[in-house]
Amino acid sequence: MFAAEVYQQRRSQLLAGAQPGLLLFIGNVDAPMNYLHNPYPFVQDSTFRYLFGLNDPGLAGVIDTRSGKATLFGDDVDVDDIVWTGPLPTLAERAARAGVSQTRPYAALEEVLREALLNGVAVHYLTPYRAETVLELARLLGRTADAVKRGASQPLARGIVALREIKGPEEVAEIERALEVTREMHIAAMKAARPGAVEYQAVGAMEGIMRSRDWQLAYPSIFSRRGEVLHNHRHDQVLQAGDLVVNDTGASADTGYASDITRTIPVGGKFSERQRALYETVLAMQLEAIAAMRPGVKYFDVHKLSARTMVARMLPLGFFKGTVEQVVESGAYAIAFPHGLGHQIGLDVHDMENLGENLVGYDEHQQRSELFGLGYLRMGKALKTGMVITVEPGIYFIPELIDAWRREGKFADLIDYDKFDEYRDFGGIRIEDNVLVTDSGSRVLGAPIPKTVAEVEAVMAA
Ligand code: GLY
Ligand code: MN
Ligand code: MN
């Protein structure tokens, strides 16, 4: 946890722009794997953790805009609980660590909310994303689940996004702490990705590093020789010399801050000539995007810059026809780069997307595109100092997509389908880093993780 003042300051900043009433934040509860007392690793609701710091289940926070006071609702453990879970600091002690001086038993929350509603005081809450929270809000507010979902406050969500999307130095330091471990994991994976190994053996070596610190993953690892399957969570294939493995893996620090890194590994230790040409294209897409990032630049335009870099390099290789502008503006380029350039990252790997992807990534100055590929871009709006964004271009050969577009005659004047066919067993390449927007430009967070052809080959040879 940070110092209590950090949470006090966050809550007062939220209050400054809040609509009058009670601001209600329900923390997460344990989620059972198969029965109640066999839970998944606990993950706190990120907005609750952002405002109240505490990483225990069964808590709720209320901020009253009239008094400016925050109250933490929860229960002290009794001796029956202690037998199973061990002692915990009292609720008042825990609240003090978050700078909250007022606590109430959890059971009092219902009465406080009912009384507010009876007196015409509005209760503002965020759209719940877990069924347990939907049911709890329904119980507390005396509404149906549908009414709960409809009744979430958009102004409150916008206020939270405005706060959470600008990372303070203490948050950037935590993302960098997560990246230190993620860096170690990626280097271990490069060394473990030997011909004959099964993917899960390399994954085990890599994830063990995070587990040995009692940390969690920020998302399920993607580690696959079938890198063209964008979110491939299977790890059951035997690695063969000549494969490219896409490794998209990131640890979360114990403070909850995420990291999200992708490297592409040549099994056998050396990139082939044809792999190297496209790997260096993806690297150029990424480096040029990072160099273009600064406050005021729309990430939508950075995505398109990255697409232009790709097409300018793939045209002479024979993949596309026409001009760079035609291939990019038509959306034809997305046959090879069908996802967005990146997203915000913080306490969540896709930060705040539970509040709505468009609310986080778009605004009145930038609407989401309807084109295939560009339409998957999660972050399109202008960059601001203090944002942390992933930059993750890629090139993929997805046989089913190539076949479907060829059959439809899609972009037949812009795409050389015979050339794409020659690469249908190529797999994919993605390179991803986490980048802070600074006053004057941008900074790749964390110590460098081997990324150039020479750096990756050197680690694998060691
Ligand atoms: N790790 C998922 C992503 O890069 O968005
Ligand atoms: Mn990723
Ligand atoms: Mn990502």
C-alpha cells in the first residue's frame, strides 16, 4: 500500500468533480473455483483499491459529497474466523492505513443506502462486472439486476477515468517493479524455448519466477508457436527449430500494478532470413510509434503511423499492391495486423475497461473506427502526460482470414493473395512494451528487455 495521504488525496480529487450524493464502491469478494472455501486467488476491484488501498475481500467504501467524509464498511474477524484464517488487523486499523477515520460494520451499509434513497440523496456507483456485485447492489438498493446495470453512473465513471488514467510517480514505480520480474520471466522463456520442449515446460519455468515471489499474473500467459492466434492460451505444442513463439506475459506486482510485455522468440536461436525481414518490420512499427508519442497526439494516429510503416516495408516484399495510403486507408493492411496498437495499463492490464472501452479509449474528439482491425483499437484518444500505454504492433498470417478475404475478392487490387499464401505456416510476430507519456515525448518503462534480432539471438546463445 502507499501512504495514507495518497488515498486521501485521490478521494478529494474525485470529490472535486463529483455529483452530489453518496459515491459507493463495493470491493470484490472471494470467487469460488468449485465450492465456497476453495477460491481463486483474490483480486480486488481496482477502483476500490485505487481509492481505499486495501486488498481484502468483503469491504465497501462510501464517500459522502455533502460532508466530504469517507466511511469504510466491513467486519472485524472473531475468534471463529481466526481459527481458519489467522488474526487480521481491526477494521479501524485497516481503514487508518487508507486515511479513513470512520468505519461501520458491513451490515450497516444497507441501512445507510436505504436512508439516503428515502431522503432523495442519490447513490452513485460504477457498472458492476461480477455477478456477485450485481446481486449485492440489487440487495442493497432494492432494485432488480437489470435496474442495477442501467443505473450505473456515467459521470462517476468519467471522473474515475480522468483520475486513474494519469499515473503518479508512485504508480509508475510500481509498474516498473512489475516489469523487473516480467523481464526476468521473458529472458528465462527465451532460454527455455528449445527445440523438443513442450510449450508448457517453458511456461512453467517462466511463471515459476513470478510464483516464487508470491505474485500473480496480470493476465493468463500467451506462449505459443501458433502466434497468429491472438489470444491463444493453450501451451501443449512441441517446439520445433524454425518456429516463432509469441510470448505475451506479464506479472502484477503485489501492489496490484500490471505489466504487459510481448517478445517473439525464434526456436533454435536464430531468425531465418524471411523471419528477420518481418521481425524488423514489426520492430520498426514499434520504435516509430514510440518516437511519435507525446501529449496531444491521438493514439488513433499513432496506430495508423504504425500501419504505414508496416505497409511501406511489406510493399517491396510483394505482399501489397497500390500505394501505402491506399492500403492503409482502405483497411486492407489489417489482413496482417488485425488488432489495435495498444491500450492503457495500470492496476488492470487493460486499465479500467470494466468501465467501458469507449469511455476509457475514446472521447468527443475521436470516435472508434468501424473498419476491421482498426475498430479493435482500444485507445484512440489524445495522449496526456502521465498516461501509460502499451505499444504492441504485430504481423500475423491467419490462414482462415487469408482464405476468407480471397474468396470474397476483398481488396483484390491491394493484396497479393498468392504472396500471403506462401506464408500461411509462418505464425505471427508481436513486440509489446509499456510506455509512459512524458511532457516532452515518451519513455519505455523498465530496464530494456532483449528486443533487437541481435539481442534476442545473444540471450538464446548464452
Ligand atoms: N496481453 C493482452 C494484450 O496485450 O492486450
Ligand atoms: Mn500483451
Ligand atoms: Mn497489451
